[in-house]
Amino acid sequence: MRWVLVCFVAFACGRPALAHVGSPDVYAEGSAGPYKLFVVVRPPLVIPGVADIEVRSSAPGVDSITVVPIPLTGEGSRHPPVPDTMTKPSSDQFFAGHLWIMETGSWQVRFVVNGGQGRGVLSIPVAATSTATRQMQSGLGILLAGLGVLLVAGMVGIVGAAAREAQTPPGEVVPATSKNHAYTAMAITFSLLVLAVVFARKWWNAEAADFSANIYKPLEMHATLETGTVLDLKISDPGWLSARKLNDFVPDHNHLMHLYAIRWPAMDVVFHLHPELVRRGRFQLGLPSMPAGEYRLYADVVHANGFPETLVAPVTLPEISGPALAGDDAGGTPGAGARTNATYRLPDGYSMQWTKPAALVAKAPQEFTFQLLDAQGQPPKDMALYMGMLGHAAFVKSDGAVFVHIHPSGTMAMAALIMAEAQNGGDGMSGMDMSGSSKPPNTVSFPYGFPAPGNYRIFVQMKHGSIVETGTFDAQAQ
């Protein structure tokens, strides 16, 4: 019965994201064997629903790409359905396709590439759930109401004609008794149809309420400053799914939580911190030295089934006198001034440069490339991986409507990506030094597309030696 409802709510518009805030589409870059792919997956607004997929190959010679949705974990992950073949709208290495996603949960989209260099496989995790509903458009409602009135009138008329003339031989005058029977039959038919419409409306409202109850509701987070400098984060479940837990988080880059603390509204202070789970649904962290102000907290976590979530909370902090940043914790104070140029000067004399595209357009997939230079303008000789990656980035919209934490492999949680890649034995994760033997480059790229026009601040973190540098850049998406 829900299929009828889905047909109408599929017109839903913008919605909150799952693993991020206000950035629902998945952007990813990886290798399917010898083929390097840039992938965009635009998940459906409702489940069941259709995901739109785009693939661009930087390697020539790709003949065909097939795609198939597979649950990320569980028995269903071992029994994939028949794959669909992507279309090739143009002569270049661009492919497009669509996939039905039938259930809420953690999925992977598996790409199988065939071409002149052989066969390659790449899996991209996708968190799928219904995230919005929308009222029926007024024009469509008027049209359907008019058609309904015509159907009721036509049915009443057919019943009346049958009761009035069915027993009358051709050519004879319809007797008065038959006319009375016709009026009675029409009245009964009309009453039954009205009752049917009333009960149908109640059914529709019940189905709509049931569907709305399954709209994604993120975990809630409440932040307070405990005695001293301890930040306490209490997590609660608003009751979206009974299967969701508060103690099933898995490490992502060796941490159960990645917390961005951004001073608002100037976004002139940013910290990338890693609270520890102290008990079910509760994280704590001893804060480093931080200036006073109102902060917005964005906390990334990943459940055991690969489902990622971003928790959001405000907190007002006094000036904190804590220990120096250590380990994977990092931060920066870019100041309130805009960074519209392509070079950001770091406090220690180093600089970070952005290879800025000629145009920044919303919803268009792009590569954001940055490089770190020392005080002499040369690549640092002690480049290092930051939590196993060439770099990390956070894209934040100036009105707070968008926050996304990105890796060189894309917008997916790395824990979910590792689960997906483990199933097909692949190694499509870009931006990771899998061998550990080569020195990392001083350049990092992030695949992404701005979800909406507006002003954004980009925080980029790269590491050399034991120092994590935080560059800041401003962008305007048209």
C-alpha cells in the first residue's frame, strides 16, 4: 500500500544529510583496478526510491560499467541482485545510471568496470533512509480532485442507467417504477462512494503518519562543560529506529568520534578533536587551550553496520587554559577575515595553496586540490600522513546549513568504505598510503560538490613531522 504514497512523496525537495549536515550526495574517488573513477551518488529522498549515479573515468578505454546495490552488512551482502548497465550519454568517459534502493540502512554501490585494460571493481558505501516528505502540489491536487469527481459522477450515472433501462425492452418508454429504482440505486451508490472516499482518506492519513514516523531523526547530542576543562557530550536517541544503539560505534581513523568545534558566527577558530567513549551514549574530552566564545560542535560517528551519523550541538565556552594539542588533535585560528585568495599563510611561516577552479558551481562535482609548502616555498621534506590520510577537509556554509568532513577518497566514512572494499577484495581507497614505505606527497585532493549556492569556508589539514597544519579558504558557489 505504501507504493502509492511513495509515488507522491518522491517529489520531496531538500533534506538533511545523514553522515553530514545539508550535504546529502556522496562524492567519491577511487580505483576499479586500472581505472580511476570519480563517482557521484545522489541518494533518494524516500525509501524505496531511486538513486542517481554519475561516473567519470580519468583512464581511457572503458567499455562498460555495471552497478548493483548491496547491503553493507548481513546476509543480504552475500546475495547481490542482477546488476544494471550504466548508459554512456556522450563519447567521453562519462556514464550515468539509476538504482532502486529498497530498504533503509547501510548500502554499498558496487561498480564493475570492463575495458581495454581488463576488469576492475570499486564499492562505494551509501547510507539510505527516508529524509523528507512534502505536501502534494496544489495544481496536482486540484487535477486529481476533478478527476475523482468525474469518476464518482460517471459511476453514479452508470448505475442509474443500468437500474433504469436494463429491464426495459428496446424502443419502449421507461416506466415510472424503473425511474424510481434508478434514483434509489444512484442514491445508494453515491452514499457508498462517499463512505469509500472517507475511509480512503483515513487510510491515506494513517499511511502518511506511519511514513512520517520513519523519517530519519539523527541522534541528539547535548554538550556541557564539566568541572575544569572537561567537555561532556551526552547522546540520546529520539526513537527513529529500534535497532539503533548508542554503544555500537566502530573506530574511524582509530577514533570512535571526530569532533569539529567551530567558533560561531565568524568561524575564526576551529578544532578537530577526538573525545573518548566513557560509557553508553556518553563521550568526554579534556579540552585544549581555547578562546572564549559560542561554538558549534559537529561530531562524526559510525555504527557497527557502517551507518554514519553527524551529531550537532551548540556550546558556550569561557576561555579555556588546557594542555597543548597532542596526537591527532589539531586546530587553527584563521581570524575573521575572508580568505578569497588561493594562498593561506600559516603562523609558522609555512603556506597552503589551493589550485582554485575557474568557476565554483553548486551541485557540480569538482576536485579541490591543495598543497603544503615550507617557509622557502618548497615541499616539506618531512611530509606525514594525518590519521592515515594525505589530509582532511571540512566544508562549512556561512549560514551553518552545511557541514561535511571529507577525505581524499570522498565524503564517505572510512570505516564504511573499508567494510565495502573488504567484501570485494579491492583496494580502491584513494589518499591512503597502503604500503607505508613511500614518503607522502605534499599535495592532496578532495572530491566534492557544493550542495547549494552560497559562501563556504574550507578548513584543510595536512601534516609534516609531528605538526598538523590547518589552512583556511573561502569559496563562493554560484
